[in-house]
Amino acid sequence: MLHDNINSWLPALIKAEMAGVESRQRALDDPEETERLSSMCVGEIRRLMGGTF
């Protein structure tokens, strides 16, 4: 029950936070650096988050 409750809101919260990070990071880095960061952790972050980070 607790697990289901957490899973109902946590993924959306993480995605929203990561979208903010991605937006701020793009203002700092050029496209090549953004791509390099996106491939860190063997692309696992990109795969899980569905974005560049």
C-alpha cells in the first residue's frame, strides 16, 4: 500500500525536477557538453528519464 502510494507520485516529481535541471544545465553548457553528460552512466539516466539527462 505504501509502495503503491509512493509510486503514484514519486516518478512525476522526479521527472519535473529533472526537467528543471535540464533547462538550467542547457543555459550553462553547449550542445556537445549536454550530449556528453546525457550519456553518463551508460545512458541509464537518459533511458529512465526519457530526456537528455
